[in-house]
Amino acid sequence: MIIENDVKLDFSDVLLKPKRSTLVSRKDFVLSRVFKTKWSQRTFECVPIIAANMATGTFKMANVFSKYNMLVAINKFYSINEWIAQDATTIANCIYTIGMSDLEYERYLQVLDVLFALGKIKSKQDLHLCIDIANGYTKRYSDFVKKIRDANPSTVIIAGNVCTAELVQELILAGADFVKVGIGPGSACTTRQKTGVGYPQLSACIECGDAAHGLDAGIVLDGGMRSPGDIAKAFAANADFVMLGGMLSGTDETDGDIEERIVQTNIIKRSHDGQIIGLQEEIQKHKIWYGMSSEYAQQKYMMGMKDYRTSEGRREEVPYVGPVQPIVDDILGGLRSAGTYIGATGIKQFGKCATFLRVMRQHDRF
């Protein structure tokens, strides 16, 4: 047993220090970045925000995100016919998701063949691939990433999840262009509660980003961001992409049922003659939000939870908020403002311009 005493930080442990800015207006801030990938040698430009391959990984989400040139990791439960039904613009902003499964990989190849034949992608390398599992620490997983890379030398590959520099390096050397970083920080994830395993997400971002950039690759910071300010901190900590789930969970574009319930308010209800007769009621709408490792998701997509594993996700009811577009606008507006505060002219400069101030929280005093 080893105890590491180094301080590890989360988003709530720091603030960004303001600095002089040369920007005349927030509208001059550059949201997009140009990426040149290590293995696939692909060059592409986008706003580096990805909707997670959970209930948020829908084609409805991709239709909106494509207008901003942001990406969506489509969840792996869509059929080939549903892929065919999408237009080329939407598909250009999609990432195909598989697990560690030869069957799922073969289906990916089938989708590529059909989309290429229909002219919805210009080449079979145009559809990025995310090889997504909750625990990227097994040798079997890194071997699988290598096998997929060897078979697809020109495809952008995202692999994960891990949360330490050593495994980031291992997955990059196996063939990943980007490594997905985060064990347990997601709003619908219970890995830390069920297993005791995890890593504070801001420190994971800093350490894993440093490891990836040293090998000319990148990271996707997956989970743990609850506000636009957290996203700004992630980019300041040298995340190449951020992947969002919970922040988008209550929207129309996220998969999930909407439930209504009648609740009492604090407003007094009176009769026509002014007598108090109780409290007024209102209808509140909630959306069902769930982790993909939850028992709910396993029942929905996989015909039940296997008897040798436990649920590492939760089912929640989150407030229904309507269309995702106002949330996206709020996130991008927050990033523009953050840039003007720290002296960055674009997301790419966040890491160079940022100084973090560690915040002394109450429990740190004792």
C-alpha cells in the first residue's frame, strides 16, 4: 500500500487570475482551433467541445452542434439506417463510438461503406472514431486500440478513459490521437462511490495533457465540468477538447423521457373572497438523465445488468430546460469573457495566458 501526499486539485479548488487584455470586444475572441493529429496526420478545425456519447450523443444534438462547428460523440446504439438518414453536414460533426468489441467495429466499417457509397463522407477516413470504455487500464484495451490503429492508419482515433499520465502515454503509443481523461467525475457516474477509484479532474487534466503533448498528441477532458467557468479552467489547464454530458442533460436534444409532476409552491392561494385556502400548485417538468453504466441504461440497451458487475452510473431526474442552443450560447459566451479576463485572444492561448490561484476551502484549514 502506498500513500501519495501530493496536492491534487479539482475545478472548485482554483480560480483564474485576471490579467491585462488586448481584446477590444468579446466578439473578437477565437473559439475554434486547428488540429494536426499525430498518427492519422489529419488536419481539421472546430470549436473543441464534444457532446458525450451518453444520452447526449444524439443526432438531434449534432444538428445543433454542427451550426457551431462543435462535435458530438454519437452513442453506439443507433442503427445503420439512422446514420444513413443524416445529412452530410451533420455527419461531418459526428464521432462514431464503439466499445472494445469486434462486432461493434465491424458495424463501424459497414457504416463507413454505406456513407461513402452515398457520398455523405468524402473518404472512409472522414468519420472520427471513439473507442470508449469506462476502464482503459487493461492490457487488452491498449492491444485493441493498437489493432484498430493498424487497420485504420488515417482515421482520427480517440481512446479512453484513463486519468493518469502513464496510461495516456501507453494509449498514444498504441495509436490514439487523443486520449479521453476522467475516471468518475461525471454527474451521472458512481464509479468513485462504488469502487473508491478516481483522480481529481483538474490535476488529471494538467498531468495527462502534459504527457500527451510531449508525444505530439492530445486529450479530451471527459466530465466534471458543471459550469462555463469550469470549461474555461479546463482549457486553461491545457485540455485540447472538453466532453460534456450533465450540462446538456435537461435539453430537448438529449435522449430521455420528460416527466411532469404537480408540486406546491410558496405562493398562497386565496378564494374569491380573499380567504387563504392553501398553496398554489404548478407543473414542473423533469428529464430522465442516466449514466451509460447505470442499471437503467443496461436495461434499456443491453437487456439487463450482467451478474458479475455492478452499476457505476445513476438514473436522475434533471430539470427540463428546453432547446440546447441557449446553453451552448451561454458556454461560448463564458469562454469569450474568460478570454478577455485572462488576456487570451482564443481558446488555444488559454494555457499560455492562465495563472491559477488555489482557493483555500474551509475543510483545508484543519
